[in-house]
Amino acid sequence: MRSRVALAAAALCAVALLAVPAASASRYLQRGIFDDAQIHYGNPDQVFPVLKQLKTQLIRINLVWGGANGVARRRPARPADPADPAYDWSAYDRTVNYAQQYGMRVVFSIIGTPPWANAAAGVNVVPRNPLDLQRFAAAAATRYSGRYKAPDGRTLPAVRHWLAWNEPNNPIFLRPQFRIVRGKAVMQAAIDYAKICNAVVKGVRTTSIGAMKVACGVTGPRGNNNPRSPRPSTSPLAFLRAMYRAGATGFDAYAHHPYYGKRQETPSTPPPQGTRGQPATAITLGNINVLVKELTRLYGNKRLWITEYGYQTNPPDRLFGVTFAQQSRYLTQAYGIARKHPRIDMFLWFLLRDEKRVAGDGWESGLLTATGAKKPSFAAFQRLR
């Protein structure tokens, strides 16, 4: 599992003040964990009992199309057919089977372009032909429709929740973020992402199973909107508007990652104002209704999924980490905000277990330390209802 983007480089942003609405709470909120390193690539006989202790309802898994650990090892002859020999689904079959055994549901996030789909431009570059991605999404949705038999004769469990990519407003996951056209900056990532979103939606829809839901957006909390910076990125609201203009449509929910920006921020703290008193460009839990308001204006009454959230702890992160007690308290507060919100249907905590720090890098928002010791947040997650 990759480390989160350094929050320091991303902490630009400004105010926004809308509070969580007083309307009736969401009737559909489900909670879960996102930690590919532990859940998908770790030892399932050790990890899934721990997830069961936590009363986990959902697990998010990156369903990698191409690149390292990708399903499509080469260009398939029949790309919409999950039985095409170019595809290797074995790791994902194992994970969905374990999830079913332990009473959990999977959220698949389709991500990563194979070299043959974009002339080896990189896993974070849009495929040249969106139909390639659409057909892969169709193959994946067919395989995990709840009606497909694996080679061993067992019917594979159904996957009902799907995400299109991950943080496309972040150049780590989608580039280029901008292009300069006739001297003017164009939000290229949002244009490319509209193609990704539509391809995944159309592909999943080919299964004709109405219970399947697709979320687009999957945006990170902040961006600098500066095409000439060393690391250009796009703020969530700017990205949402641009993907709308580019024609992204048909999805059931919008996904977002409303992380805090500084360790002094609680889940209800709005992000700080920008320069010269400009409104905030970041979207955290503290101003989530700013995103909801714009989402409603553009797309109507779409549902909102929080598909990543977390607080790092100190130790070991001295820069962004909060105390173990604060992490536990903030987890409870953040879930409470989501629980009271009538539009939020999903709340996924990022990391079951802290990543091991390598050269000072790593992400430590786990409910367990890197050595496996339970933090107070472990019991706090167990108490969520």
C-alpha cells in the first residue's frame, strides 16, 4: 500500500464553514477499512480474524488493471470476457472469498493503466482508448456479479460497490494535471478522468445488475491549482466542476477523502482560509457540506462515500501525528459526523496497521502499530454503530 502524499506539500487552502446538516441521519452508512498491504497482500488467515474483531462491514481493495500486480498481464483477445487467458484474477478471487467467509463486503477500486493501453506512458496516464478500460470493467463486474463460477467450480461472491480510480486530482495517480493550450492552463486530469469515470460506469453497468453501485471522483482533499508549480495538483471543487464540464456522468455516488491538513485540526475544524481571505480550496470533514452543495448543484442528490480517512499518530510521526488518545477520539468524532449526515453512505478508515517507516517515510494512521500492538482507536472502531 502506498504512503499518503505528504500533507505538508498539500496544506494550502482556506475556509468553508457549512456545518453538518440537522436533517435525519443517513440510513445506509457502512464502515470499513482500506489497507491493501494487510488485507489483500498480507496473510488472510491472520488479517481477517482481526477485521472480524473490529466488526468490519466493508473492505476496500485496489483492483489493479495493469502494471505491478495487474490483472491484465498482456492485451486480452476478448477483453470483456473474464476467462480470457491474459487475465489473472487469482489474488482477487482469494480476497473476495475470504471477505465472504468472514461476513464482509468488498469495495473494488479499478486503477492502473497497462503498458499496452497507453504506449507504456505509465500506470497513472489515461488509456488511449477508453473502450479498453470499459471492457476490463465489464469483465471484472461479470466475474464478481455473484453468478460467475471460478475454475474450481465455486461461484464467486458478488461485489456491489465500485470506484473509478483513486485521487485523480493528484499527479501520483493521474497525470498530467494540466496542459497549456494557447497560453491558457487546461485541467487535463479532469478531462481524462471523465473518460475513466464513464468507462468504468458503462463497463460495470453491462452486467445489468441494478444492485451494483459506482462512485466517481475519489478525490484527495486538496490541490494547488498551479499548473506551473513543481508538482501541480487540482483542488476538489475545481476538479469536480471540470469533470462535470468534460461530461462525467451516470455514477451513483461521489467519493472523497476529507483528510485533515494539520495535526491541530479536529474532524470538525474547517480548513484555514487561503491568501488574502479567499475561501478554502481544501475539502475536509470540517467543511464537507461545501462539497455536498456543489455536488448537488451539478449532479443532483448524489450519495457521498468517504473512501479514505484517518489520523496519523505520534509516535512515530512527529510532524503530522496526533496522540493515540486523540486518534481514538477523532475517529469517533469523524464517524459521528458521517453518521449524522443524510447523504454519506460509506466511511472507510485508512490503514488497519501502520506502515513500516522506510527512510523516514510511511503512513501511520493504523488501528495497530507497525509491530501489531492495538492502539486505543482499535477499541473505538469496535464501538462504532
